[in-house]
Amino acid sequence: MARSRVWAWVVWVTVCVTATVVLRERRDGVDTVHAVLTYLLVILGGSVSGGRPLGLALTLAGFLLIDYFFQLPYDTLSVSKPLDWIVLLAFLTTAVVTTHLLTQERARAAEAERRAGEVASLGRLGAELLSAGRAEDSLAGIADLIRTSLEVAHCRIYGRDDDAVRLLVASPADVIGEAGLADLDDLRRFAETTDRLDIAEDGASGATLQSHDPDGRTVLAALRAHGRTVGALYLTDERPIALDPARRRFLGALAYYAALAVERTRLVAQAEHAEALREADRLKDVVLASVSHDLRTPLTTIKALAQEGALRGDRNAVAIEEQADRLGHLVADLLDLSRLKGGALPVHPELNTAEDLVGAAMRQMAGLLKDRTVETSVDFTEPALAGRFDFVQSLRILSNLLGNAVRYTPPASPIELSVKRDDAALVFVVADRGPGIPATERDRIFEPFYRPAGAAADGGAAGLGLAIARRLAELQGGTLEYAARPGGGSCFVLRLPAATPSGAFVKS
Amino acid sequence: MGAIRVSDDDLTSAAVRARALLIIEDDAPIRRALRNALSDVTDRLLEAPTGREGIDLTATERPDLVILDLGLPDVRGVDVCREIRAWSRVPILVLSARHADAEKVQLLNAGADDYVTKPFNTPEFVARVRALLRRARLPTADDVATVVEAYGLTVDLLHRRVTRGGAAVRLTPIEWDILRTLVTNAGRTLTHQQIFDAVWGDAAGNPQQYLRVHITNLRRKVETNAARPELIVTEPGVGYRAELPA
């Protein structure tokens, strides 16, 4: 650009000198008008190719040369006739106005050309963003386009996740550590600043990173999408990068495309991660299901054969059956614990009634209870007590509590199961008259693998029941607590969210 | 059209003895355990180690009951169930080692009659088999009226009357429909959806959860102790089943 300007000066000054020499040779046969017209042509040419400064310089030169060489008296700047002033002033006015008009028109044309270039760049960016198969590819294409359309040496795009900022793509794909590379900490601070200040659209781009850029040879633009800073665009050049308002606007538009591409990269990465997690989850389910199946199948055979033996009065068979049951419970508890830890145990709270749950628990425990009695106390007032809980998992909680009561209390002592409504909660209480739990151990009983001090090693459970029960209660928005029972014994209090069925669905 | 009384006396264990039972199960030791457990129920026990052979034996031997294990090497249990149901009403009792309620519901909706989870309790398993066999002997035509007596309760299906010790038990229309559906399917576990469809028909919405409230109210009227139900048994996560005493 600058070089072509110098050439314009050389060429048109030469033309001006040549024209002056030629006209001077034939001064006697040349009218002043001829000289004036010739210089006007030179000025027009100079303005077109060299712009306003060359045009004005040629105008001044022409004015002086006409006056000096081609107006009587020759070879002096003095003007003899007043009418000759009119010629000179007319020349000057015409030349200045023409130069002005020509250069203005030229600037408009250049601006239009640049706009067309910008529109084409943005069009290519949009196409790049939409058509590239991989998000990374489209980002690389966008970095290339930004670099070439802004005519800078390097363009880098950084992404920002939470606290970290990292380089996503560089154009040209250069070596990391090259001079001019932004400090990631600076970038992070920059991103945070732009995130905090909700910067207006034009201010959001083209900010410079002060600590890094004494000469204006780097430009930093925040990449903002969906109201947050998703990264930064970092441009460097060997020379200072000039940013007039129009270019600043253009940079803003480019930055917006880059922000969308960065966001797309992030979303794609997120989707891939979620897909990987789903796959891992699915595999875990498959493993759990097959372990569960493979362990239960032989247990079924052992139990069935032992029961057959027990019916014939074989005492060993009774023991085998009990141990098979114990193993079965242990397998179930371990599977549930691993599912709970992995968050894979689904809970589906629905409208259920307390009586239904108590009835199902009593039925499920019938085998373990044998001749032990459980006093059930249910509030039979209308309407039936209802709650929003997962029936199957709540049944597990009650079964675990009743199982513990049977296991850890003397055979003759009574067990009670009651339910009542307390404000927004259904309160199930499993109470026994056993030894209770010492105050020092009350916090620990809900930990996995806890076993009461002094309990027999073959007490029948692995110490997982309460840990699982409490977790299941919490997953449903309920609680499970221990309370010492007045007069001796233990109270386990399960609270589940109560519900009031409004106008039970009736047949029309 | 004479009323056929089905009461405890007619349903002694000796009365329900099957001509032939089929076990579809790939695990040989379990087949052996089942054979021992069912020796009192039938004289002829057919065994199939694969789903394909099971389907073929059901077609050729016409057993009185099919015990179907899930996790067969060749065909999915639910597909075996559907295929048999396409041409036979033979009772199907499903055995599974998985505690997956969704799977139970799927199988019952596919036409299975009941479901037992491994490891099971042998006496309970045998009781379930007997209940299904007993049900299969009941007259199936809709116009045959029956009176069911159990736990001191009398359910007159023809006259839509329920009495306990001679005193009338008053039920709402929905409670009656639920009770009738369960009792006429005694021994079968019905899913929430199946009961809902039978009682409410094609009602819009998803009010299955209200079924549980109605069941609770019904139990208060027909059970001796509503907190310890005997007649209407909850199958957790699956549905309900009417159990008549053996």
C-alpha cells in the first residue's frame, strides 16, 4: 500500500517536470490556457493514483509553475495583468475541488471493497462453522480465516473451562513457546474481567493485554457466547495492529464466530464425555446383573436342595439353608451398596399408602420372624395414610429394620411396627425391647460394615443394612434416625414425605 | 347356569395334581431341585434346557403348566412367553435371578401368570404352582357364576355381593371391580396396569397410583386385619394378587 504511494509520487512528479520542460521549450507558441489544461490533467492523474496529498502538492506546484514560466512577465512570480489572476485562481479552485472529489470517491470505493471482503470473510466463517465435520476442524479453519482477513502474523484461539484457560488452536499451526505467546494466567484474569463487567458489544472485543503489549502489536478479544466469556482471541503481528472503529467492528464479528466455534467444541466434548459415562454406566449394570445372576443361580439350587432335606428332618440341611439365605442377603446388600455408591440405584417416588407398605413388610418378614410376633399399629382413620415414596426401596428399609430387630433382640422380647402422620411426614417406627445401642456407638451404626460390639461373627448380616436403609431414605427425601427407647430398647424412626391424595380417581 | 361353589374343601392339595409340568431351565442342578420340589404335584415332569425346545415341548406335549427361567441361552424369556401366548393359555410361572421389577412387569404384561425370584422358598414356590393349577381348572366362561369363600369372606360374583359372617360388606363400584378382577384371577399376579385396564377400561390419564389408595380402602373392608392382608397380597413394584387358601 505504502510502496505504491511512493511510486505514484515518483511517477507523477516526473510527469509534471517533463510536461514543464516540454511546455517551456515551446513557450512562445503556447497559450496560458494550454499550460493550465495540461497541469490539470497531471493533477487528476496524481490524485487518482497518489491520493489527496499528491493531488494537492501537484496543484501547488502547477500554480507556481504556471505563474513563473507561462504568464507574462515570464520567469518571475509577479502577475502583470489583474485578469491573469482570474486564470490562476480558476486553476487553483478547479484543481483543489477535483482533487477533493476524486480522492473522496476513491476512499469510498476502497471502503466498499473492504466491506465486500469482510462480508465474504464472514460468509466463509459461517460456512466453516456449519460445514466442518469436527468441531476442532471448524475452529482451525476459523483461526486461518481471521488471520488472513485481518492480515496479522499469528492468530490463536483459547478456550476457557471454569478456571483453566488452554490453547485450542493456532494459525499458522506453530510451536508453543514462541515469542509473543500470551501468559495463560493473564488470559484467565482477562476472561474473568470480561465476565464480570458486562461489556457492551463494541467494547467486548479488541481489548489489549497491557502487561504483555507495550507496542500494540498484540490484540486480545474476549470470545463471548450466551452471556459468558468462553475464551479469548489472541492476535500478534510484527508491526502494531491498527484498529479503527470499522476494523474493530469487524473484529467483533469475527470474535463472535470464533466464540460460537469454541462453544461448539466445548459442547461436543461434553457430549462425548456424557456418552462415555453412559457407556461405563451401562457396562457396570451389565456386570452387576450378571454377577447377581451367576451368584443367585447356585444359591437357588443349594437352598432348594437344603429345604428338601430339612423337610425330611435333616438338621444339617436346616443350617445349610440358613447359610444360603445369609449369602443371598450378603450378595444383595453388596450389589445395592455398590449401586448406591455409583448413584445407580433408581428411586421412583409415587403415591403409596402406609398400610400397603406395612402389610408387604410383614409378609416379606414372615419367613425370618418364624414364631416371633410383631405388633403392628396403624392409624385406620379416614382417609388412609398416604405418602410419596418408592414402594420397593421403602420396603427394603423396613425389612432391614425388622431384620435387625429380630437378629439383635432376645427371642421372647416384643417388636413393634407403627405408623402415623406427623405434619408433612409419614413416620414409621420400628421399636424393640432389646439391649439398645450405647450412646458412644449411635453415630456409627449407619456406617457400612458396622457391627455392634460383642455381636457374634455369624450374627447373620454384614453390617450393611442400616447404611443402605439410611441412604435409600435420603434418596426419597426422607430420613432414618435412631432414638433410645424410654424404658429400654431401640427405636428406629423412618420419615418419608406424606401426601394427601386429592379426590381419588373415580370411574366416570 | 347353576352356581359352582369353589371353596376350601374342593381345593385340597390332593385335588390339584397336574398331568404334566414343563420346566424350561438351562441350569441342570436347578432342574433337579425343581424336580424334587414338584414330585408331589405331578407324575410327569418335562424338561427343556433351551427356550426353543421349551416352546416345541409346550406345543407337542400340552403341559398343564410351564415354569420358565429367564436368562436362557437362546431366546429371551419375554419372547418365549409371547410365543407360547400366541397359541396357548397354559399357565406360565416365571423364575428369575434378577431383582428387576420392570422386567417382572414386562413379563406379566406379556402373558406370564406369576413370577418367583431366585433364590426362592420351596414351599412358597410349590404353593404358587398349585395356585396356578387350581386357577386353570376353574370354569373360564364368563357366564358361569361362582361364589368364592376365603378367610371368612364370601364373594358372590353373580349377584355382586360380599358378605362376612352373614353381614353384607358394602363396596364402592370401583372397589367391587378391583375385588372381582383379583378374585377371578386368583393365584395370578396382576400388574398395576392390568388391574387398571380391567377396572377403568380406556380411561385417559395415568391415575394408576390411585389404584393403591383404592386397594387400601378395599382391604379395610374385606381383610380381617388390613395391616396384615391375607386375601389381597402386594407384589412389591409389580402389582397385586388374590391368594386363596390352599
